[in-house]
Amino acid sequence: MPRFAANLSMMYPDLPFLDRFEAAAKDGFKAVEYLFPYAYSAQELAARLQGNSLQQVLFNTPSGGTDSASFTQAWETGSRGTASVPGREGEFRTGFAQALIYAEALNCPRIHAMVGLRAESADAETADATLVANLQWAAAEAAKIGRDVLIEPINTRSVPGFHLNRQDHAHRIVQAVGAANVKVQMDLFHCQIVEGDLSSKIAQYLPTGHVGHFQIAEVPHRHEPGTGEVNWPHIFQTIDKVAAECGWDGWIGCEYNPADTSSGGTSRGLGWARPYL
């Protein structure tokens, strides 16, 4: 059966962030992901994971900046990553080095390297070249502690100007990097909006060995599965079938905004997940 990880940046919005670990565990989740850990000490986060018998399966590199305060400021002011942005290589390396420290402390096997908005001064080829060079460096650093580096195509409606939008583009980048630990983060919310044809895309890309993680949210409003247009039971069956055939054993991150944000709303909205948790 598919394995689901609660995204604590988006789920349980009625609770303080550090209390969301316990809430997810009580709802039956065995793993969590979130956008950023940097506002909290690695020791505090590790204690929350251990205390609730949870695995950390993914988090993002900083979206910009060079220290904890500027990491937060970069996100709040609209930066969405630096990996493809010429001239920000130093920021990327500083942020990625910090992500590796957290990945080791939290025993997290994969890091999402945020690609970023295409710089106004850069054409697509220059952005690609910058991205490949940064990922080659990051792959070598991550390999030293056995971690994977992921890149994620994001739809242009949610993040206008994001450099990476399609699965085929992401897979071309992975091939150009040429490192076994660089993979694609296949977010089916973004994929449905940009490309559709989810079952075929899963069947095409999962057997390549270059898909490191899935994420899900309903389309069009990014709520929980069952509130929109996607046939999620079929999608989950497809992932199960293809994963069994190719030996994939990763996680599916629930990166959605609960439709009910009131107290206990996330838990009440998990009817879709009960057969799997």
C-alpha cells in the first residue's frame, strides 16, 4: 500500500508547529515532511520525531539567504530557491550545507533543492546550466552522508516564473547531472495542472529509478484528496502496481491545505486516508 507522510507545514494549521508531530502520529502517520526546519533547533525537531515514533522523509533547502534569519526573510519576500539562479551560487551552497546538517541530525534521507524563479537576466539555457552545476556540487556533498537531492517541477499558476514546470524537463536535468542520488520530486498536484495524464506519467517515470518522492494535493484548490477532480483511489492503485513492479519503496507526502482549518479539521478530513494509515 502507498506510504503517506503528513506535511506539517500545511496540515494541522490550528496547532502550533511543534504540536503537529503528535497530532500526525495520533492520526496514524508514520512519517512527516515539511517545508523548512531552520527556525527550530535540530535537537528539538529530533526529539519530536523520536517522541512520536515518526520518520522525517523530506524537507527543503532554504529558498535563499545565508543564515536562519535571512532564510526566513527570503521566503517571506518571495524567493523560491536559488539552484537555477546565476549569481546566487554562494547562497545555494550555504543553504545546502545547512540542510545537510539538519538532514544528518534528523536522519532524513532526502532534501528538496529549491530550483527558484528564472532570473530576468537569464535565458532558459543559462538557468539550466546553473542548475546542473549546482546540483553536481550538491550531489557530491550529499553523497558523503548518503542523502538524495530532489528537484521539483512546480506549476506556473501557483508559482509564476518558476524555472522548472514539467516532468520531462526535470528528468533531462537529472540525466545531465549524472549522479545517482539526484532525483525528481513528483508532485501530482503540479503535474495535473501542467500536464495531466497522471497514470501514464507515473508508469513512464517511476520505473526509471529517478523518482525519489511523490507529493499529492487535490486539484484545483489544493485541499485533501476527494474534494476535486482527480480519481485518487485509481492513482494510488497505479502507484502501488508500478512500485511493486519496479521495486520503488518511497513515500507520498500529503502537501495539501485542509479544507477545514478549524480545530481538529485536518483529522476529520482524513477519511480518504483511512484505508492506508
